[in-house]
Amino acid sequence: MLQSIRTASRHWLGKIVLGVIFTFLIAGIAVFGVEEFFRGGSTSSVATVGKTPITAEAVRSAYQNQLQRYQSQMQRSFTPDQARALGIDRQVLAQLISEASLDQQTQQLGLVVPDAAVLRAIREEAAFKGANGSFDSSLFFQTLQRAGITETAFVREQRAVIARLQLAEAVAADLHVPVAMREAVHRYSSERRSAAFMTLPPSVAGDVPAANEDELKAYYEENKSSYRAPETRAVTMLILDPQTMAKPDAVSADEVAKRYEANRSSFGSPEKRTIQQIVFPDAAAAEAARKQIEAGEKPFEAVAAERGLDAKNLSLGTLTKAEVFDKAVADAAFALSLNTVSAPVQGRFGSVLLRVSAIVPEDLKPLAAVEAEIRKAIATERATRDIDAAHDAIEDQRANTKPLADIAKDRDMALLTVPSVDARGADPTGKTVEGIPDRDTVLAAVFRSDVGGDTEALRTKSGGYVWFDVTQVDQARDKPLADVRDAVAAGWRSAEVAKRLAAKAKDLVARLDKGEALETLAAETGVQAETETDLVRGQPKGQLTAASVERVFATLLDKASSAESGESRVVFKVTGATMPGLALGSSTDTAIESRFRTVVADDVLSQYIGEVQKDAGVTVNQAAFRRAIGGEY
């Protein structure tokens, strides 16, 4: 049985169980809308698995979050039709049905996860640990805020995730990968190829005249989505930050001096001393030896030798006072003059004589040089302690429907007004909007909200808070051709060059397949013939991009083909292919089996979930589904 979600996240089985929420929290996106999924009370169900309903709110939230994730990854907006073409709506519904199926089965089997197990899993999760390696509650709540999930909903989801993992492990544990599958994987991953090729640069396309108006309009219409303006929002923000609240001038000179003395090592390098030590059985023996040394009868090293110490073992090292383990020894050593022998010192391990053989003076910044830094640090600490009281006072004002602008005026705080910002934090010109704290967390919350929405304060990494009001929402829209004419013209020209290169490459490929030499065709085209050997699937090499190499592996031996390569196009012929056999039981074989056990387990779990759905019964209200994701279609 899995001990925690942290363990499960590293376990091969845990990675394939759907709905492990930590992954999405770390990314800052609650992809599957778990807060809505576990919010009861809705009478609008999109689907039902057995007795487990999937609400319209759950589907809507999951769909919007998944769409946002796709748009963030692709750096572009999608229309509803494009999102449906990608199958995002079907992916989300299938995901929620799969989760509901597992939950239905865990309930029927009576699987119960105690509170202690959930709490332990959350506290042990690395994503919620601070710099000291311990659970950081501020980081925990901030991560939940970024994902738009309440603490209650998150805990509830973790309980369900642990139960799902337990069930899945019982179904798919200890599975083996068939030999035939391992051999096929080995052939795929270990195959190496060679190719002769030429690169057709844009110049091979010849002179491309400027597009006429009809061509520009046609290209613009075909690629209109590439020239869309993203959704933007106008927002006002009230930022409560310890750095801003801090009042360095209120810190007294006495406080600064005390902090300076208590933290001298922070403002430079403290004094270091090379300390030599001889241990004696008692103080009398130590005193007798000291008198001999002072009288010149025996040097310090000779006394040490009599005590069984050689010169190498005399020194404790070159240490700061804080680094000396024995306080009595430290005090005595740092009170000695250079090359003088101490009186007997009663240390932790007996009576000792000490001698300092070298002194490295401290290199300390003067108080005047760091006074401003110390004042700011003390003032910030005070502000941090007072931050919660300020937060509560502002929350009271918000509860009384007082506008942020009035609160800012009452409390002499600056109000950040952003006329227009997109989900990436850019203004309409593409420049980054400055002044937004914890950009990822705050913008995610802003774009989950709406005009007039009741928003909660967001906790910042610095220990402060942000309140915001969305004042305007401008939906994503197609920019008119007049606004993007230059970009459209450049895009048309690039597409025309690519079309001409593709036509030239097609002709060259046909001639290569008929037996003409690549070197001859390269010379005729005015480019250089090249070769690459030991090509690895999916890895670039030399002038061949990863996409070009993939195309080489998709082409039969002794056949030709072509592939785009940036603004150029590569024409190639596959000249060689080698595939070493798999030695069963080897480290390679073991690695393949370990890696693909997940795939086998995924198939088994999919079949299991399918049987659960078949037995429990799954119903989908298509009309409710269409409404949930944004309208009929």
C-alpha cells in the first residue's frame, strides 16, 4: 500500500492514475477543476457514473482550465470550434468520468483513507516545503490560491486520490512486459540511420513578388486565428507588502547597533586563529609544562611530543571563535597574543595548554556602511508582524463594500491600475505590465474572476496580500486586416517561399528515387551535398533538425524524401540502417521493462475502468454537456 502521495508521485503506478492533483498545482493550473468537482448541491448533472454525478460546474471549470492550459502552452488563443477540433471537450469529460468511475468503485469496496494519512501526505509533499526543508504553510496556501482551490476541496481530493491509488495498485501491480514488446521497443530506440542530403535555402525559391490585395485577403482569412488579439482585462490592485509598509526611519540607532553586534559575521569575515592545543591529565601537569616552556627549558613542540603528539596533530585548525567546539578553549584562545602560551584551561576533555600560531584579522564592514540595510531589515520584520492586522482591517472595509480606491486613500496606500493586461502579463503592445506581484498567481486569479466578482485576498511570496477588482473584460477578437497588414504580408511571403521549396523538393525526390545521384542534383541546384551517419531517432545532428531526423526514420531504406528545416527545406536519401538485437536480461532489457510496465498497467487500468463503467452504467446528458462548455453546437 502506498504510504503517501509523495511516494506515489515517484511510483510507476501513481503516475498513470488519473487525477493526481499535485502535478497541476505545481504547474499553477487546476486542470480538472477539483473544487467544483467536489462541490455538492448542484442539481445540474452532465453525466452520471452509477450513483456518482458529474455536475455542469465541474465540467465547465475543468474545460476552461484545460483550455487555458493549452493556450498557455501553444502561446495562442483558440476559438470554441478550434478547441472542439482538438478534442478538449471530450478529453475533459472522459477524464471526469474516469475519476468518477474509480471513486464509485472505492466507495463500493469501502476503501477509507484516515485523516492522518492525508495530512502526512500533504506535509511530506516536496512542493509544499520551504527552504529549510520543512512544511511551509504560506507556500501551501499560495499554491492553492494559484490553482483556485480551497483548502477543504484540496484535502477532500487528496483523500480520493489516495483511495484511487490503492485501488489501482491492487488492479495493476506486478505486471510484466511481454518479450515481443520489449524487442520491438529496443529495435525502435536503438536503430541508427545514415543519410545523404542537401539543404534548399529560401534563395532557391527565386524572386517572390509582393502579394496583391486578393492574395493578402485570402491568406488572412485562412490564417485569421494567427492574428487574434487575446482576451484582456482591466484591473485595479491594492497591494499590501511588508517592504512598502516598512518604516526604516522609525528604527532607533541603538536598535541598529545591537543588531550589528549580534550579527557581525553577516557583515564581513570574522577573525580567525590557528590554535594549537596540548591536553594534560590534570591542571598541575599542565601548569608544570607551562613553566618549562616559559623558562625556555622545553619548546611547545617538545612538550607536545612528550604527550604523544606530533607537529601535525597539534593544530585544531584555523577557526573563527564560533567554530571552536569548546567554549572555554575558544574564550582563552581568542584572548591570547600571537605565539604566547596560555595558562592551563579546563576544557571539556581535560586541562589544556593553548598557543595561537597565526591570526587572520576580521574583515568587517563598518556600521555606517550597513546602517541603511539593517534599518530596512528591522523595519520589514516589524511590518511583517503587523501585516495580519492590516489585512483584517482591509477585509472589514471590503466586507462593507468599500471600493479599493477609497481603501487605498484611507490607508495612504498606492493603487495599481492596469488598463489592459492579457493572461501572460502583457499590455496590448506586447510589453510586460510592471508592478504586478507574484505574476503567475495573481494573473491566474484575475482571469478566473469577472467584473463585479467577489474575490479573496491573495497571499504573496513576500508575506503580503493583494486585493483586486476586475473592471473590464475584452474578449479575444480577430484583428482587422488593416491592423496586421505587414504581418500578413510577411506570413504570405514565407508561405509562398515554403510552397516553392516544397515543389522543388518534390521534383528532386522523384529524380533521386529514379536513381540520379544526390551529388549531381545538389551541384545542379547550386547547393552542397552532405552526409550524416549514426543518426538517432528524434535527435538533431549537424545540419539536420530533430524533425528532419524523424522524417529520415519514417522513410524506407534507399528511398528519398524531404522535410522542412526552419525557412529552408532538406532533401535526403536514406543510405543505411542498423538495428542491434536485444539481449534478454541485460540492463537495457531491464530498463525497457521498467519503463513500459506503466504502459501495460495503463492498458489494464483502462480495461478495468471500462468494466466498472459498464457495470455501474454511464449516462451523459449531451445537451447539458454542450451548455456546460459554452453553447450548443
